[in-house]
Amino acid sequence: MSSPTILQPHHLSSSIFYPDMRLAESKDVILQPLSLLVWFSGAVPCHLAHLNIPIEISVSLKDEYKSFMVPVIEIASQQPHPSNNSVAFSQSCSADNDMSFSFLPLPPTFDHTDSDHWAELLDNIQSWLIKSVDPSTPEWAWGQEAFWYAFIATNPDFPGGKWLFWDPSISLEGQFIEEWVGNGGIVSMAIDNDSELATVSTHSDTLDYIWSEFSRHIALFYPYPLVSTS
């Protein structure tokens, strides 16, 4: 049986490099500068984007070298960012941010502990995806991930048990569903933000866990109350 895992976003990228070396007159070794190209996979939803998005870059050395050298980061070149682009950016985001999500907000009667409620939400998300969303957009990837949260909440024994087939245009892809299937539906979650882990073993635990993750995921594109108050 596979060991439990914690489902969490993958947001870190790191690499190890080996710079060229030059022998100095003192017979010491000098590391040569590195030229790095940093590119960004994916797209930021407009409502989360700002005119300046900070990027943190760090360089570290192994402990045995730290007393001899210090890495220095310097930006050698950067694409220009004319001020008139700011206006275009704002206008573009305002226009692009008008997409409606027909399955949101959830009705006041929605009960996350009831799989029947999740089944209805699952149908609504699937209908929205296949009828209203271009599969090449970030909204599709976001909606597909939301679909799989609702699917597992509807069918917590998946990939075991009985379940209805979904629309073939929705692929079995996404961080949550791939980790869920890869671990046979066995996950662990931190208790009270502590380091101690508890296995999500009952359907009730599963639905609580999925509701928490689903709510966090939905907020990426829908920064409003998830459940309607009227």
C-alpha cells in the first residue's frame, strides 16, 4: 500500500548549477558568473495580477564554501515596461475578468457533508466547463481541478466503488486527482497546523478535507463568498 501524502500546491522551482572555474594567480579558484534565463509557465488570473508582480530569487552555497565567497545577484537585462502598457493591462484585465461562473455561488442550503449536494454541484461544473469554457484558457484548468474535487466528494471511494463516467473532454489531470489516484485515495492532513499528520480515512473526513481545499481553490478565480447568503 502506498504511503500517505499531503496534497499541497507545487510552487517552488530549484536547480543546482556548476559554474565554470578559473585559476587565479594565487592558485585559488574563482567561480565564473552564471547567466540565467528565468521563464514562467502558466498564467496569473487577472484579478490576482498587479502591475508589478514580485519574484524572489535566491542563491545558496554549501556550508564548506560560505566562509570564502558570497553570491551576488545582479539583473543584467530586463524587458522594458512602458508606462502606457499599464493602461492597456488594466483595461485588458477588466474586460477579461467578466467571465461568469454559472455554478457559483453555491446555494445557502449546500451541505458539504452530503455527497448528494456534491453530485449536483459536479453536474453544474461539468456543464459550465463543456459549454462555456475554452480548453486552452487558465479558466479551464481551474474549472477542471474544481470538477475533480466535486467528483471525489461525490465518489469518495474512487477509483474503487461505483461511479458514473464523466464527459470525455475532461481529462483525468490535475494535481489533486493525480495524487488522489496515485495514492489510492489515501491522503494525510496536518492537525491544527502542527507537524503531526492524520490519515484521512472516513468519508466524513474526506468531505471535510475536500471542502477546505475546494474553498481555497475556488478563491483563485472567485474572490467572493462561496456560499450565497440569500
